[in-house]
Amino acid sequence: MTDPQRVLLILSGGIAAYKCLETIRLLRRAGVAVRCVMTKAAEEFVTPLSVSALSEDKVYTDLFSLTDEAEMGHIELSRSADLLVVAPASADILARMTAGIANDIATTVLLATDKPVMAAPAMNVRMWHHPATQANLKTLQARGVTLVGPVEGDMACGEHGLGRMVEAQTLADAILDRLKRLRNADNTPSINELTGKSALVTSGPTHEPIDPVRYIANRSSGRQGHAIAKALAEAGARVTLVSGPTRLPDPDGLETIHVDSAEEMLAACRNALPADIAVCAAAVADWRVAGQADQKLKKEAGGLPSLTLAENPDILATLSKPGIGRPALVVGFAAETENVVDNAAAKRLRKGCDWILANDVSVGTDTFGGDRNRIHAVSEHGVEDWPEMSKEDVAAKLARRIGAYFRQ
Ligand code: C5P
């Protein structure tokens, strides 16, 4: 039996606090220990008694309670969890977190912690869009706070728009997902390791149109690239994810730019510069159709259409070119079916990037659309063979390596 993972859930004042009761229940059912802190405003929406009954633990509400301090000081409370979650995160608590104000138990714990912090914002649409809130969120994200939601919808105040807290299940899933990644310490970037750094990540396939309804493309689920974008954001980097068409939702807490073709992907990448880090995980189509048809090609026209292909720009090689705007660290991928390491080493030199993460995609491997990857990391210093692991763990390990690179 391993120790249960621990979450410190900080409830601030918002009608969405009722959803957290269900989240607590879901986390408890998943075997997670949940300890709760409530602000005074949160107590206006749900009672400490309900929160305590569901979390099966004491609820902390008072900074100056001698009984609380005798049991567990607020500093210890802030560090006794694997993850701190602020939900609902009101505009007020986000502002106090940004300013480093510690005027109640919730904000004191948040200021004293050395653990990762996740927040699920919940507020009126205008409060959400207010430049003060948006600036606060930017600062918090740069410090490594990750966001879940908010989502768009009807609000308790009668207005409609962005600002609703995510549903209880979504929040529980995001927390469980983060805990899963935190469990493997080697694959967990330390918090704030990449604070102040900006990163550009490409992900997914590109679609190269033949005519308005047909295209050619590479196989790619986008899972590895999206996981890398998420891991870099969790390490504190400001991340722009340039994604080709995938079925994946946009990750929270970073900017996602959607593109279709390789040419669009390159333009979006150029726009995202300057950046300190570039990770090209997209499976870019090497060719596009020259002179694509404006109208759907007709089968009835008889004969077989022939396609003339033109070479697509190589985004990784373009970003790797020395000159104004080259990110300090450029990382590429190499999906190989034979001589994996040799081909990857040659590719690193040809493209001019710093590191290549090579993976074997020969028959029988589970890379495309699968959960796992076996990586050989090639740099100027040689090759490092990583054991087979989930794509999320590959992403976290890469984020950690990138953190170490910038610490040197
Ligand atoms: O040449 P190959 O496609 O094997 O190279 C793979 C690496 O190059 C990946 O990092 C991929 O994202 C990148 N790439 C690119 N633009 C292209 C082709 C590949 O960025 N047109």
C-alpha cells in the first residue's frame, strides 16, 4: 500500500462552492486524502460541516484559532499536501494571490506553500474579462499556477459568458490527472523551474488540401505535443501551442493556435517568436498538393487525377536557423522505423536543432495514438535511452530536462 496522495482544497466565496462538495466526494472515492480550508466568504455558500463530513477531516477556517495552530500550524498545513487547489477561485482570491497578500488562512497558506497550485476560476463574465483579472492570471500562470476552466455558460447572476467554474467531475479529473503525474518524482518538473521563459510547441498533424473536401496528412493524435505544452506550462513557462487538427481539447492555462496546413503552422510559429524554447512535436506533412483545386474533383470526370506535390517548409529546420529569433533551445522529434538512433543523430545535424527525441514507430509499437512512448534523447553529448513510459511522463521528463538546461 502506498500512502494516499493529499490535496489541500481552498474554497473561496462563490456560488460554485457547491460543486466542490461533489469534487471532494469524487476525490475521496478515488482514494485521495482531501483537507479543506475555507475563506469567510466561502462559508456563506457552503457550511464547514458539509465540507468536513465529505472530506472526513477537520476544516480550517481561522488563521488565529489556537486549537487549529495547536493541531497543525498554517505553514505545515501549506506543505502537508501534494497539490493545492483553489476552487472556486474568485476574482478576489486570485488578486490577493497575485499581490502576495496573506490576510486570512487561505491566502496565508497559499503564500507559504512550496507545492504546486491549481485554480478553478469562477466569477461573473465581466469580472473575468476585466484587465485586472486577466493581468493577475498572467502573473499567476508565470509563477506556475495552472488553471482549470472557466467555461462559458449561464451564470448565477443572470448573465451569460465565460466565468462559470468547470463541473465537479471535470475538476476532479484534472486534479487526479495532475496527481498521477506528480507521483513520479523524476518526471515532475519542480514548480517555477521555467518561470519567465516562453515556449513554442507544435503538435498534431497538418492537413494539406487536395480540393475543398480532400486532404493528405500524416498520422498523429497530437497527444505527445499537447502533453509537452501542458508540462512546460506547469513548470511555469508561458506557452504557445500551435496545433494542427486533432480531437484533443485545448489545454488549460496556455494559448492554443489552431492551424491546418504546414504553411499556416510555420506562419503561426513565426508569429509566436521570440521564444526561449521551441519543441516541434507536430507530424508535419512533407509535401502539399501543388495547385490545389478550387472545386471538388469529380469522379465522373473519368480517369484518375494525378497529384503534383510541392515540398513543404521544414518548420523545425527554419526555427533552428541561427539569426534573430532562434530560440535558445530547439527540440525536434524523429519517428523512425529503423536505425532509430543513427537516423535521429543525423537528423539533429541536418535540421540544426539542439535535441532530437527519437522514437521507434516500426510495426508493433504503440506510438501513434497510443499512450506510451520509448524515447532515445539525442544531443551533442550523446544518446540517453529513456525507459518506456506514458506520453505524459515523457512530457514531464522533457520539461525537467529543459529546466536543468536553463539552470546550467
Ligand atoms: O524530417 P522528419 O519529418 O522526420 O523530422 C521530424 C521533426 O521535424 C519533428 O520534430 C517535426 O515536428 C519536424 N518537422 C517540421 N516541419 C516539417 C517536417 C518535420 O517541423 N515540414
